[in-house]
Amino acid sequence: MSPLVQAKGKAGPPTIAPSESKAKAKASLRGSQRKAPIAKGQRVTLWYPSANRDEEVFSDPFQFDIGRTPNPHLAFGGGGAHFCLGANLARREIAILFEELLARTREIELLAAPTYSVLSIWNPILVVPKEISVRLA
Ligand code: HEM
């Protein structure tokens, strides 16, 4: 798969979707009760963008790096039973988007910091780009 598509997935999936749930049993993160104990019944949420910037996994977590190898991002989930069913379609769509864009322009300049909309539909919360101002050459 294209490293650009991989890097795009890690850097900013179009939606940030933390699923809120309740812990079914007492648990801990990375086996450390002291670091992050989770009580049974406690509300928990998954923040995919945070996982994709985990400094224990990525050496330069905030860098948009299309050469990152390996790139074990979790934009589509962690590979469990609920791994994104549309992952291959989404990757193909992102690849086509860049193929078509780069066929028409070689230079893309960001003119201002993007703005975002937060759509709270109870669960999950969606954070989507509202305006991205660019100059194409
Ligand atoms: C860049 C685009 C997309 C991203 C970042 C994304 C991300 C995710 C994530 C993080 C999950 C939860 C994974 C987990 O809990 O382990 C998920 C689940 C899911 N996604 Fe996507 N997704 C994308 C596009 C799509 C598309 C295009 C489709 C369908 C055409 C799709 C269908 C689904 C379905 C059906 C599930 C639920 C799977 C289950 O619970 O068994 N997704 N997605």
C-alpha cells in the first residue's frame, strides 16, 4: 500500500471517533495498576488520534512522515473483531484522491490552519474538517 495513504491514515483520519463504553471488569493499561487503574463500571473511551501519536510506538509521533516504516497506526482499529469493514475501500478512495489531485497539480500550499467542526451525536463524537484553505499550482 502507498506510504502516502498509510501516513495520511495515521495523521488524520477524516473522523475522530471515540467510542464511549463501560469497563466490564477491573483493568489496567500496560499492566500497571499504578499508572492507569480502571474500575469495573467506569466509563472509558478510545481516542484513536492519541494512540496514533503514542511516543512509545512512534519515534516522532507528530511528524507527517510518508516514509515511516513500519507504520502501525490504529486509524481503522486495532485488528480485532470490530476492525473497520470499510478499511480497504477507504484506503482505495484516499489513494484515488491523491492520484487524481497529483495528476492536476504538483504544488499544494496550506494558506491557513484548518478549522474543524465537532459533531456530537452522543457516541461517537465526530471531528471533521470545516475549512481547509489551500493554493494549488
Ligand atoms: C478513512 C475512513 C475510515 C476510517 C478512519 C474508519 C475508522 C473506523 C474505526 C476506527 C472503526 C472501529 C474499529 C474497532 O473498533 O476496532 C471502524 C469500524 C467500522 N467501519 Fe470504518 N472507517 C473508515 C471508512 C469506512 C468505510 C468507507 C466504511 C464502509 C463503506 C466503513 C465501515 C465500517 C464498519 C461497518 C465498522 C464497524 C465494524 C464492526 O463493528 O464490526 N468504514 N471504522
